Amino acid sequence: MISGESFYGGIPVFRGFTSLMDPVLYAPLPDDWSIGVADIVDSTKAIAAQRYKAVNMAGAAVIAAVTNALGGREFPFVFGGDGASFAVAPGDLESAREALAATATWVREDLDLTMRVALVPVSAIRAQGLDVRVARFGPSANLSYAMFSGGGLAFADAAMKRGEFAVPAAPAGTQPDLSGLSCRFEVIPASRGLILSVLVMPARGADPHAFRKVIEDIIHLVERSPDGARPVPPQGPPLKWPPQGLEYEARTRRGGPLLARRATVLAYTLFVYLIMRFDLNVGGFVPNVYRRQVVENSDFRKFDDGLRMILDCTPQLERALSDRLAIAARDGIVRYGLYQQDAAMMTCFTPSALRSDHVHFIDGARGGYASAATALKAMMA
């Protein structure tokens, strides 16, 4: 077993998403690590008020703040739409705690949303008979994303919602380092019919082998779709100026009055727009290379004790997925939520545009993962 601070970097990267459920790919987290979890309270109400972008920005801010607090070191994380989960080594625990506390304050003050945050020791999860195991999926040669299994993340999320292991918000005015967090691209319209948010969790007491089979069936159905139903087009997402996310990006900046930060972001995004619009190579930045990396690095499918996907799919694929999941739910194997919309959206974390490992979080543009989760809860009622 790989242990210590070097644990995550020592896990081999797997490439084919169809291998996702192979238990050999997952390594148990060391006992002295901790799981960080965050989510937006009443995200359903925020979604109903069409505050999709703010909700996604809050979830991505957790990952940006912790990454920057750790000096850019690699650590396992997963974006959940209205929140995020991650794992940290003991040496990074206090830095992660401060980043979480500051992010909760920033979300309240700048996004007018309430975020709850918690840090749960892996040892506490294992005391419940559960586990946290991590794999690394490489969607491209540029970077890898963490996948989690073992039931531990689901336990940590439920514990946070009960008020356990809570991290108190930082004092008013505390701002996390959100450098690199932006949302400059426009929403991405469906090109094959509809954007489908998919959330599939194991039913209570479900046979693990039966659950694995259902997830593999779903993935194989999706893989038959052109480009694996990726919602980001080959030429990259639309880019306009001024960007829709101008206000949010201004609020991620530290220091100075908000008006000045808006002006700075307005000027900088115009500069970026012109470079991208006219394919200008500037200081080692090549727009076409960056655009290709944005497509390759888009985080539109993942596994964190359940399968999450944002798919650009045909009505036929939606029906096939719905039919397979309905049978599995009837058989007591899964709980699931599906949500249809007409577009996807992207929130970006780009610490350096000259590096290839920038991350692009995908969600549905009209409710996404949060609405799929609502559908899943309705199924359980």
C-alpha cells in the first residue's frame, strides 16, 4: 500500500473510462488522511432562482482555494456541481481547513449563498465499516482526475449535512486565494438533442457486483455515442465579450474596491477574447492548443461512490439509459436521478494558461447535478 504524503502521486493513471469499476484501480487512502466535503445549503432554491452559475462557482471555488493553499500540489478531488469533495494528507490538513473556512465566508459574502464545510478523518469513516479508495483517471495526456469508491465520501457528505465534523466559517472579510478560477465561456448548447445530467448511486444493501454491472452497462451505452457524448464541441465552448461570468470573476479577485476589480477583469477578458478570436500566438500561448486542451480536459464524467455524468445525447440514448436504470432501480440495485436541459456550462480553473493541466468543470446549464440529485431524492420518497 502506498502511504504518506506521496500517496496520490504514486497511483497509476488509467485511461479507458470503461475500466472505471475495476477494483484493482483503486488504492485505499492512508488512515491518517482526511476527507473534505462542501455543499450549498438549499441549492434547489438557488437553482429555482436560476442562480446556476453562482452555485457552480461556489463548488469550483473549494477546489481552487484548496489547490492554491497547498501550493499547487496534486491531491484527489471531485467537483459535484453544488459542492466538492477532496482528500488531504495530515501535513496539509490545517491549510485545507483554513481554505475551506475562508471559502465558506466568501461564498456567503460574495455569492449570497450558504456553504457548509467539514473535514472527516478517514479513520472515522473506517470505524463505520466503510472505506475510501482512490483511482486516477486520465481523460488526456494533460492531467488526471480522482475517482472515489468504498462508500466513505457518501458517509462524509451525510455526516456534514447532520452538522458533524463541521469547519466554522472564517471571520467576515476573509477571502480565499481563488487565483485561476474563472467562467469566461458561454453556455454550450446541446448539439445531439439534449444535455442530460446523470446521477446513479447504489441502493441501500445493493449487491456490489450487481451495481458494478449496471454502471458498466451505462458506460458502454454512452461510449457508443459519438465522442462518448462529450458535451464540449471539438472547437471548444463559445466565447463572447464581455463574458457572462464577468461579475463572478471580479469577485474572486483580492484587494481593492469591487468596481476597480470589475474594470480589471473587463480589460483582461477583452485581451483574452481578442487573442482567442484572432488566433494570436502571444508569449508562448497558442490559442488552438489551449482550445484543444479545454476540450480534452473537460470533467464531464466521474465516480465518487456513484456515477455522475453530463452528456450531450440523442433522445434515443436518453431513453436507453432511462430504461436500463429503471430496471436496475426496480431490482433494488440503484437509486438514480436524470435531468434534461438544453445546454451545459463550464467553470474553469486555470492556474497557468501556459501549462496543459488546466481543469474545466462541466455541469448542466439549467440545474445540472443539483436537479438530478433532487430527482434521485424524489425517487426515494
